[in-house]
Amino acid sequence: MKPKQRPFIVFAIMAAMLLIVGFVQSWSVALVILNLCLVSAIMALGVNIQWGYAGLFNVGIMGFTALGGVAVLLVSMAPVSAALEVGGGQMALAAVTLIVGCIAVVILYRAWGERLFRKTVTCLAVIAVFFLVHSFYGPASDAIEAVDPAKTGYLGGLGLPVILSWVAGGLLAAGAAWLIGKITLDLRTDYLAIATLGIAEIIISLLKNEDWLTRGVKNVTGLPRPVPFELDLQESPWFIDLVETFNRGALAGLGNTERADALRMLSMEGSGIFVKLCYAGLFMIVLTIIFTLCSLALHSPWGRMIRAIRDNETAAAAMGKNVTGRRLQIFVLGSAVVGIAGAMLTTLDGQFTPGTYNPLRYTFLIWVMVVVGGSGNNLGSILGGFLIWFVWIEAEPVGIWLMDVLTSGFDPASEFRARMLDNAQYMRLMVMGVVLLLVMRFSPGGILPEKTGHR
């Protein structure tokens, strides 16, 4: 297979697998997989920016994804007026006190100079700021969480269009990445991985426990959507006419009652497919924009400089390049892309559930996507996002079918047969490991390796 032909062939195979799911299972399932593949591809692009471009080993992807999800809640949900009345003012005062206190501590630390007890005085100042902030924060959070906790118990959001939350998710993740990067990017690669993983867990822990902000483990449901609701479509004359047009042959020859019942069922099925297609169109637009920007950046002088820093940091520094500054820049950009994907995923789910964020789904799988697809290659990251998520989802039903076939000769009441069928769902872990090992053995650079000047 020629290198220039490989992208077309592998993406054609990927498209064929999605079509097979549509014909064999259902088009609704195929579209669900497609939408999650698109979101996963954007996440993989964000990690590829950090690892493929600059060699930054970020294992805190889960945290930035969650911050993107928080942005959907804070931007799109309507504000809870009762909660704002009882605790909004005090919470704002706590935030202002925290900001002013941090600035004061920094000024104090610098103004103290090299005199004695510099660290001691700074620590005492930090403790004083903490207790001062908590004097406002504690009562405010208790009052907010006491406002109809079964339904609200949090401040809510700004009530803005949900599409804006995707941008806000990227900005929120970028801001957090800047703060984290200022502290951790001077660490060695393995220490950077440990630090980012720990920070991601801290972010998730905060989201689970700060009910006044995110309702914690009680979750926030009913998030606004950028696409129509299925029930609204089923009652819209234009959509009913559209469904009738597409199914004219199936409806022909039916009586009035039978035709009405059949049209109702087709409208219910079609509304779900239409909504998923709308999401797919929006996600495809975002993916195309990010991919285009990433490709332009990679092939620009800036991109060549970033790769030079990745390949030989010492030589790049000797040539006058600001290595730390550029690494911080790339860390922020990659995290922003992950935050956008996290906001898109929460919008697709229609709810914000902090308890569902786990390292397996939002860190390990994303890294496998980048490695299998091809580190340093944007198209490879997209392919990895599609392939790995497809395999992850389809491994379970295929595994159950395979175990059913292999144990069909046993007695239906056999304990061995029942055990094998029950454990078939865990085949996805084994299949994922096999895929990773095969790619590493036969194509160490990934399915679509990074293009270099020697190829």
C-alpha cells in the first residue's frame, strides 16, 4: 500500500464498518457511534497537539474534559434566582476576597525580599486568606445547597445559547491548563504525567463535592440542546410531511387508520435519526475547523519550531527559542481542544454527571487513539478516534455473539455457557489490547505515521 493511498483506504474501511452497523444493527446505533467517534476524534486531536507536536505527556485529559462539561452547565442553564438571592452575593464576595488575597500574598512574598521568616510570614498570610474566604464561602454554599435540593440546590448558569458553551469549554480548559502548566511544565516527563493525573483527579473530586456549583453527584439533567427535540419534530407538520415523502412506498395501500399508525411510528423513528444527523453535522463542522487549523499550524514555521523543540530541546534552546514558553503554549492549545470536545460530549448526553468521568474512558482510550492512529499525524488521530471508539463499542455485542456461537453445542442450562456469555462484555479490554499490540508490532508509528522529511 502506497503512503499516499493509505489514508483513503483506511477511512473507506472505517466508513464501510459504520455502514455495516447501520444495515445489521440499526441506523440509530450507527449514528450514535458516529457522533461519539467525532467527539473522540477531536479529543485525540487535542492530545496529539500536546504529544505529537511537542512530546508533552499529559495524563490529565479527564480533568480538561470535565471542565468542558462544566462550561455547558455554567453557560447554558438558566440561573436559579432563589439560590442567587440567598447566597449569590456572599459567594461573589468570597471570590473577590480570594482573588485579592492571592494578589496580596504574592506582593507580600516579593516585597519581603531576602529577610528572615519570609516563608513563615507567607504561610501565615495564606492561612489568614483561607479563613477569611471560608467565612464568606461556607455560609453561602450552605444556603445555596438548601434551596430545593431535589431539583436545584445550585446557582445555575447564564442561560445563554448552548453553542457558546463549546467555546467557553475551550477557554475554561485553556485557563486551567495555563495555571497547571506554569507549575508543572518544568518537570521531567514522568513527573509531568503524575502531576497532571493527580490534578485531574482533584478537578473531578471538586466537581463531585461542590454541590452549589454543579449539584455534585446529584447531576444536572435537561441541558439545552442546539438541535430540535424529538417530540417537537413528531408534532411538526413539515417533519411529518418529510417522513411521509421518504416512506411513500411503505405507506401506499394502507387504510386511513393503519396509515396514521404507521406514519406515527415512522415519525418517532425518523425524529431520532434526524436529531442524530443534526448533531453529526455540527460535530463535523467543528472537527473540520479544528483539523484545518491544526494542519495549518503544523506546517507553518511555528509548527516546525515546536517539533524541533520536541526532537532536541537543548539544540532549540541553544538557538534562542523559548522552550518553556512554547511548551506552555502547546499545552494550553491542546487542552483547549479537549475542553471543546468535553463540552460537545456533555451537550450530546444532555446531562452533566461528574461521577461518570473515569481515567479509562477519558484518558487511556484517548491515548490509545493517538498511538494507534499515528502520533504526530492529525489524520491519524482522527482515524484513531474513529477506530478505537468503534472497536470499544462493538467489541461487546460481537463478543456476546461469538460466545453464543462457540458455546452453542453446550446444554442451554450449562453453567459454563452462562459464565462465558456473562463475561463476554469484558472482551472489549482484550480486543483493545490486541489492537494496540498488533499496531505496535507491524506499524510502530501508527496506522498513519507522522510524515517527515525523509519520507
